[in-house]
Amino acid sequence: MPEGPEIKHAADEIARVLVGQGCNNIAFGLARLNTHIKHLKGYNIDYVKPKAKALLIGFSSGYVIYSHNQLYGKWVCVERGQTFESNRQLRIKIETDKGEARLYSASDIDVLHSSELGSHSFLAKLGPDLLDDDTTIETVLTRLKESRFSKRRLANLLLDQSFLAGTGNYLRSEVLFSVGIHPFKKLGELSDDKRHALANALLSITRRSYETNGICVSEDIKRSLQASRDEFEYYRFAVFGQAQRPCINCKTPVEKTDMAGRRLYLCPTCQHA
């Protein structure tokens, strides 16, 4: 499933086709949404914003399309004059003078007035978004100090969008490795220094992944890994997907484990329990 950086890239691509344009036509593949066409067609599109793993498309009418890709949803942008064929089920098609934005296969879709966003069942539960410009180190530190999260294992907590939005499976492995924290540690067991390091890593690695199209390691580490194998999936990560590769710090083989059915990678030496 795409994580925060990938969702934000999708939002950027959709925004290039939609934002600042009038909606010439819109079609839904779910009949229950057709009553909202009158709230959207003919109005300008003001923004496309990611919210954790969901997208919001705002119209000048005050209405907003909410969508969540879940496991199989996919947005595709088609420039004016181009064609695109797919065997997937078309759920949304938005047409502007620049082209079309299409959502395939997803089913978690709604149209809301902007005044209703705060009470939406998914949006209302989200924590601060790591890719939001307003989220600072202090914002994340405050979250890390909240007692209601203190007894939860970090391996679980860093997948919980109600804790911090935009995190995900590869990010939790990379973040925890970067600060030398074992995934099974509980948040309340961390020292103040470790909390601060974790807050910094959560912001910096998530934003680095967005800015570099998926690279989680520093430029120096990337160059070192790339020199030995020039494959994107090899040099973009320190530990994720790298089982048995020598740790970049201590040369201990990276280990793979599973938690709640999700892959998890760590260095047993650098991240001892």
C-alpha cells in the first residue's frame, strides 16, 4: 500500500491537471455519488490535498471529493488529446481543459461539504500529518509524550494513522533503524533523548522520501550502496527489504520479522531490545 510520500506525489500529479481549472465534466462509477454531480460540474477546482493515505479534491462550490485508495485503488492522469485504456473499474473521471484525472478500483469514496470534513469517520481520527508544512518537531514531540500512547509497541504505533498520519511499513523500519530503537520497544520506555531523535527521524526521513521519490537514506549512504549495486530498491533503503545484507553501520546481517502480518526489518545489533 502506498505511504504518505507516494500519496503526496499522486496529489501533485493530479493537481497539475485539475487545480485552477474548471470542471468541464465529471462521472462516477458508483451510482450513489451521482446526486453530487450538480455540486461539482462547472465549478473551479481549488486544491488537491493528501490526508494520510486519502486524497481531498476541493471545488469552489464548497464541496470536496474524498477518496482512499485502500489496497487496489489507483489514480491516473491523462493529458488532453491522449488516450488511456484500463481493465480496472473506473470510479471517478474528472475532465478539465488540461486533461482528465481518473480513479480506478477504489470504493472508499464520498462527496462532502467542506464543513463536514471534521466529522468524517476517517479524517476525524487522523493525527498530525508528517508531510504537512505546519507539522514541526514540537508537534511530533508532543505526540510522543502523550500518555495514551505510552504502552504501545512502536512497531504497531508507527502504522497507526491516528498517531501520526503519513507513516507506513517501509518508513517504520527505516525510522527505527536510523535512531537505533528496537521495534518491539514501547513508547513509554524511551528516554527524552531517544524521543527527540525519533521525532526528528520521523519528520526528516518521511520528507526525504517525498523529496527524492522514495530514497530514505542520506546522500552519502546512497552513493556508497549504489557503488556496490546500482539498483533503486537496493540503495534507497538502509534495512527495509534488505534481509541478510550487512548492516551499513556494524555489518551484522539485517533481519526480517513479521508483526501483524506486515514485514519488518532491523539490525539486531544496532537495535538491540
